[in-house]
Amino acid sequence: MVTTPDTASRDDLRAGIVAAATQLLRESGAVAVTTRAVAQAAGVQAPTIYRLFGDKDGLIDAVAEHVMAAYVSGKSVAADAAPDDPVADLRAGWHTHVEFGLTNPELYALIATRGSSAPSPATVAGLDVLRRRVRRLAAAGLLRVDEERALLMIHSAGNGTILTLLGTPADQRDVGLSEAMLDAVLTSILATTPATVDTSTSTVAVTFATVLPDLPGLTDAERALMAEWLHRSLTHPEP
């Protein structure tokens, strides 16, 4: 689409409002991000905000999208830049994520409490980065649980750790909590002896699932059926 002066002006106006709201959020918290305050800071009339964002919630979503998208962009580059050690890569991503949450407490709280029915594209992109990191663990034969279970465990533990730390006064926070939580999750999802080949049934099944899409001689339906069998085996082990 060709950018006209009108669309460029609209984009610039929208970006200016988002920037003003972002600054208010960081300096004074979510309660300060009122339509009137943002309009005054951005030098526009309140109806302009409603016209561009629909309502205050739409504006808050745009702010979260703006800050989170910049963060996810850097996180995605980092995820693709260190493929040699998937465990170290995951640790680096975890530490970056926790640091982001603690550095942007008001924004992170807004993102974390947003309804799951319509997650923002930036949040979805962040999960895609984590999914790629988990896939590397699986492809290296390091997972003892299926990829989706590992993804959910890491994601849940990370969010819970950040919200717990944010809910504690800064001078009373357990500085070792983040590392302890990550170690606990890794102990649960990684093969017992990742330095050597783990031939346990679950680890072999998880690793096999990573190459299933590339297996020759199978139809899409056959691959889907095999994927279902592997998933069932991993999620419903024998008692």
C-alpha cells in the first residue's frame, strides 16, 4: 500500500500518543494513564484518542504492543543467534524475560493479566521465540516431556516468578528466586543425563517428534496420526 500524507500523518499522530502514554505509564503507573492525561501529554484532544484507539483499553493495548514488540524483536534475534547450546540459550532467554518484567512492572502486570481469549500479537510472538528454544532442546534429545508441556511449564514458571517478585517490596525480594525456579523447571523437563545420550522411551519419543514433519514416504494424514500417537504416549504414560 502506498503511504499518503494523510496516512503518514495518522501514523505519526498515533505513534506520538502511544509514546506519551508509555512515558506516563513508566513514570506514574497505570492509574496515571487516563484519556485526559494522555491527550494533554500528547498535545491532542481526547476525541482523537477515541478515534484512533476506540477507548482507553485500546490505548493501553497499543502501549503494551509497542513496548513488548520492541522487546520481542530483540529477544527473537538473540534466540536465533545462539543455537549451539540450547540449555544456555534458554537460560539467557529466561534471565532477559525476568529482567524485562522487573524493569517494566506496570506494563508487565497489564500484559500478564490480559485475557487469554485475545492475546496481543507481541505476546504470541514471544511465545513463538520460547517455542523455538524448546524445539532445540527436543531436537538435541534433552527433553523428557513433550514440547508443549515444556513450553507451558517454562512460560508459567517465568510469569509466576516475575509477578511474585513484583508483589514483594524491592528490598525484600529473594534475589535467588528466579534462578531457583529455572533450575526446578529444568530438572523437571530435561533428561536425567543431558551430557550423554538418553535412550529412555520418553526422551526418544520427544526427539523423534521433532523430525516427524521431515520423514519421507508418509502422507500428511499419516504424519498427523503418528504425531497423535506420540503425544498420547507422552501425556498418558503407564501408571
